Amino acid sequence: MQPAAREDGWHSEPFEPVVRDNRMYARGAADDKGQVFFHALGVRAHLATTGRSAPAVHLKLLIEGEEESGSPHFRTLVERHADRLAADVVIVSDTGMWSEDTPTVCTGMRGLAECEIRLHGPDQDIHSGSFGGAVPNPATAVARLVAALHDEHARVAIPGFYDGVVELTDRERELFAELPFDEREWLRAAFSHATAGEAGYSTLERVWARPTAEVNGIGGGYQGPGSKTIIPSSAMVKLSFRLVAGQDPDHIEKAVRDWVAGQIPDGVRYEIAFSPATRPCLTPLDHPALKSVARAMGRAFGTPVRFTREGGSGPAADLQDVLGVPVLFLGISVPSDGWHAPDEKVELDLLLKGAEASAHLWDDLAEHWQRVP
Ligand SMILES: [Zn+2]
């Protein structure tokens, strides 16, 4: 789950939805309960406007409730029920679009691997005067480990990390470059003060199509007021890796383990624990079902849609792998919705557009795929 508490800066209780200024505020309002809900509205609208008693295509609704915890059981469930879930195409809504004025369809999501590393030096905190300079310090070791994670071009320095990465096509780079990207606005949404990342790639390319290594938390030693002259007995770091199409989480785990083993000095013990990983996924731009999604979105918004990818991660790739069908993304969330942040919200107008797009989609797929007899 993603914890949320009033003290984080929420203006209302995070788990009690509140509507203000045509927006609904709640943890999950946009990511992803609101976006599950618009499909229910969409099916209802589809039936009401077509007068059908059943949707124009066979619909199977699957609501995944463990996505925020890494979906530990999802793949097994999909494997076990692959017959019941068999489909021509999967539509996933754990995604967003460019902005209110620029509707977009997402073509893929990054994957995710996460680990926690605990380092142990002396068996207890020891005096830095009596022993300092003569034994290894686990806090220094963890700092060195983190410093070695990237090279001077901000590329991940773990050997084998980029094995198999599907590179961006020229066409996709062109399409990304045509999006009305305002770096200052993007930085505001990122609550950040400068862009930084892998050399040779634009900000959008870095976030959507390049793999990353990030430090999520780091600690060790005395952190109270004033000073305490010790060599701490332990230190820790939490790392996460966003993965792109072509990267295999098992391979990444092995690469990280091998790399860490070579970085830790003598006299420091460590444990490394990985959480269940999420695979990346990507649907090619010329896929016919992707065109259906784009048309349905275009009808709802009254304007042609553009294409993006999503930097976040979801269990969509398991559906792609196990069911052997393309996974397409239909989402209406916008960056200002603030997923996981205090005052996460969803725009109610966009939620209804999402319902409309969903309603059109079943017609469009029926026309271009197989209509229910
Ligand atoms: Zn989330």
C-alpha cells in the first residue's frame, strides 16, 4: 500500500474523499480508484447510448487490489485463471495523459525492482577516538556504494544493467519532442529545482524510456541533536530501479547482487533483500488496437490524441506475458493530480471524459475486432 496521513500535509482526511472546485481529493482519487470507476461509468454509458443489453465486445473486468504493494500475487492469479481471462486485448487504466488540453494515449510503462541493503561493521557503536581510522565504517561504505551507483554521465554503473534495453525509435523521439513540454511547469509539478539525468536524453525520454537507479532512503549512525563521536555499527540504503522494455527483473537482481558484493569492504557484513519486481511493457505505435484506443479518446475529447509513455510501474506486463496479448493504456489522470502526494486529486470533468472514451472504445473495438453475435 501507499500510506497517507493528514500530517503529511493533507487538507482533508486522505481516505475520506472530498469534492472541492470540481475535483475529488483522496488518496487513490487518481491513482487508481477513480480510473477504475470511470470504466464502470463507461460501460453504463455504452449500454445506455447503444440500447444494447450487453457490451458490443466481450468484456472481462479485473480489478487488481495489490498494485501499490508490488502485486505479489497478481501473476500467479493471472496464470491460474488464464483460460477465464483469455482476451484479444487488455485495457489498463493505471496511467495518465499529458494534460487537460493535450489528451494522450500511453504506449508502455516502466518496470520496477527494489531492494534494501543493510551493512554491519563493529558489533556495536564504538568510540571514534579509540578506534576511528583503524576499522571499516559501515556508514562510509554505504555512502561509497551510493556514490558508485552512477557514472559521470548519470548512467547506471552496474555491469549488465542495460542488457537488452529496447532503445527509442527515431519516430517516437520525434513524437515526444512535439509534445508541448514546458520544463519550468514540469519542474513545478516535480517540486524540484533543476532537471538532471542520463546524458544524451531529453527529460521526457529519461522518465519514459530509460531505466534508472534511485536512492529511496539512506541512514546509519547517530542522527540526534549535537554530536556523538562514534563509528556506527550499521547503516542501510533502500534502492529502486525503474526498468524499460527488454530488461528482465531477474537479470537486474543478479546484476545488482554481483555489483554490491564487489563494493563492500572487508570487515563489513551485509544483507540484501529484494521485493517482488514488476516487469516493464510496451505496445508498438502501429498496433491496430492502439489505434482504437486513440480514436475513442479522440472522440471523447474532440481532438486527435498524441502518444506518451508512463514512467511508473504496474502489473500490466504480467498480462502481456501470460495472456500473450497487447496491453493498452487508457487513463485520464493529469500530472497535477499528485499521485501518492498530499492532496492527491482527480478532475471530475476528466473522469467523465474517461467514461466517454471507455464507452466509445467498446464500439470501436467491435467494429475493428470481433463483434459479439
Ligand atoms: Zn500508485
